[in-house]
Amino acid sequence: MRKKELKIVISFHTTAEAIAMEAECLKDEIPGRLIPVPRQISAGCGLAWSMPVTWEGDVDQWMKEKKLRWDSLGVYEI
């Protein structure tokens, strides 16, 4: 059984937005991965980006700089 850890989960309206997030994170070596949207969250495309809360950057600001789009209510800590 996987140990439950607090994560940042970012949801997206479209699959293209989720894949763009994954591509930019890989380029900048930001930890995380695409996951199915957890049941506690609803999102249009069914994909979300999960990353550790211990990441030292400001994910909102980084996403704005990269011109990435996400669900307006879509940054959660779960």
C-alpha cells in the first residue's frame, strides 16, 4: 500500500493543457506526474498534475510565466 502524502494537484479544462504542463515541467525538471483527477476534484479533461508540496518554487507564478492554462479553481493540496 502506498503511503499517503500531501500533494499539490492542479486540474485542467482540456487534455492539451494537461500535456502542455507535463512538457514544461519535464523541460524545467519540476517534479510531478499526470494522474487521473482525484474524486474530491472535478475537472473537464480528467487529468491533473500531481507534485510534492515541498517543491520550492511558486507554481502559480511559474505557470503564468510559461503561459500555461489551468482550471481557475484547479490548484489543490490533497
